[in-house]
Amino acid sequence: MSDASEADGAGRGFRFPGSFEITAVGNADAGLEHKVPSLIRQLGMHVLDASVRSRPSGKGNYVSVSVEFNCPSREKLEALHAALRADDDIHYTH
């Protein structure tokens, strides 16, 4: 007999292909509202229409940009995170 924690963990995690959302936080003057969707497209993934949302920080020095997209594989998702982290204007991804 298995305990509840094992049952709760079964079947969890990302499922590919699927729709995902990624958030990047970076410098407000870096044009992340355009840069993040562009990186997603460059990696061959489809950005969902009207899904780009941005929110400035309290002092306006940073911006948080969230984008929904279709991703075919875990490798593509990892490649996107790597590309965003490699950008000097992006300080955090989630």
C-alpha cells in the first residue's frame, strides 16, 4: 500500500507539447516586451496572441514581462530559459 505523498506525486510535472507561461524580470529600458517574445519565436515556438503582459517595478527601474507560448519539448523550454538567462538585461526568469 502506498502513502498519500506518493499518490500525490504521480503524474505531476510538465507535459509536452503544451502551453506554458514564462516571466522575465529585467531592466526597464531593455525592451523586454519585444525581446522575450522574439526569443521564444527564434527558438521555433509559437507565442499565444495577446499574451504578453508587463508590469513596471515600483521605482520604474525594472519590468516584469510574462508571455504564454506553445512548447513542443522539455529541451525547448530549457533552451528558452538558458537564452533568457544569457541576456545581460534579464536578471530573473520564472
